[in-house]
Amino acid sequence: MDEFRLANRKMWDEFAVINSKSALYNVAEFKRGRTSLDALILSEMGEVTGKSLLHLQCHFGLDTLSWARMGAKATGMDFSPEGIRIARELSEELGVTARFICCDLYDLPDHLDETFDRVFTSYGALCWLPDIPRWAQIVGRYLNPGGVFYIAEFHPFSNVFKNEGNETGLEVAYPYFTETPLEFPVEGSYADPDAKIVQQVEYEWSPQMGEIITGLIDAGLQIEFVHEFPFTCYRHFSLLVKRGDDRWYLPDGMPSIPLTLSLRAHRPG
């Protein structure tokens, strides 16, 4: 693992502890039975009851455990030891059976041999990966013949804008195409902006629509759909306006842009 991703892992170890106590994740309500999966994912993923499911980059496990509650035989993986520790503790506390593996995503074949009926990943996962084609090969590696891959993710195009906005709109600040990671200061967690963070720098890459789709095709998957939406699942930009329970939009009168991407594909067989 390179120096950039080692720094990110230190940050995510801190984030796991902070986020698990945050109002955004609301673990107390999750323990009372609330799912952590949003309406978009639930409407598009498809049936998981009785299916084996691999969740890539599972953070501290809420989505993995939500799939397990719905009847999936769920496995979550993440590179953060603290995230996996918390996920395992929640699994034991709630009596929800799920397996959790701590390793770097690109090293997963060294830790896990089997294949799955479903592979899943969601929001805020791809920007931490320097090699999207290799990620796609990992996805394909873990799908059974006939197995389904699904991702809901912040739209790659939205990553070119500053998080802060004003009444005039969003400001383009970052490249869409880049070969080296972008460096950002860490000032709290996205779930708790006031939290104190020891790891004060993070590194992100810029996934592109073309390499995501082409990478999955090259990995032997058949794309079923690619959807783009003018909303996101949390306040990605300061000027977004909440409508409904879990969707944030640009204000009325402002030109819409794609904020969320969803994609489903399967391995023929």
C-alpha cells in the first residue's frame, strides 16, 4: 500500500470511530431496526434473500448488516481495522450474522477465495482507489455466473466542484482527469465536521465514467443499466436543499447536474 493510501487508512480509522457515534449514521435507530440503505439502492439492487453478497469498502458495516437483515449471506470488507472492529462488534451485539474481512481491496484475493451471487458498493467508495480498471477486475473476480453487481455512487462529474457553493452556483475547482491524487486538508469528518482529527491530510483520485463502465465490460460483465440522477443522498454541497427523507437537490432555478450514478451489471452464465 502506498503512502497516500496509508494516510487515508489512518484517517478512516479515525472516521470509523467518529462516524459510528454521529447523528448522520444514527446507529441507535439502526439498532432498533432502521435500515441504512436508501430508497434508490433498495429499488434497484434486486432480491438478496438467500443470496451470498460481498460488500466492498463497507466502512463500519451498517449496509452489510442491513443486507444480512434482509436475508443475504453477507460479507463486508474494508481496509480500516477500526471500521472492521466496530462492524464485528455490532454484528455480535445485534445477533445479525455477517462476516467481515480487513484488508486492502486490491489484496482481497489473498484473503478470500469464494465467489458470490451479489457484489455491492456504494457512496464515496471509488475516489479512494487509484486504479479503477483493477477495481473492476476485482468485482468480476467475485461474481458467480449469473451474479449481479450493483453500485450507487456520487457522480464522477460532481467531483470537479468545490463543496462550498453560494447563490450563484457551484465553482469548478478540480480536474476530471488526473493521474496523481489530489491532496485535501482534513477538518473533521463529513459526518461530524467539528470532530478532532489527528490525520490532517487525505488523498483522493478522480474516477471517470468511461473507465468505470469500460472496466466492468473488460472484466466480463454485461451492463444492465446506467442511471444518473439530479440528487444525492447527503449534503454533498453546502447549497443543496433536502427534499423528502434522504435526497438533496440543487435549489430551484439553478441548472441541474448529475449528482448520483447507479449501475447494475451481471456476469453471464
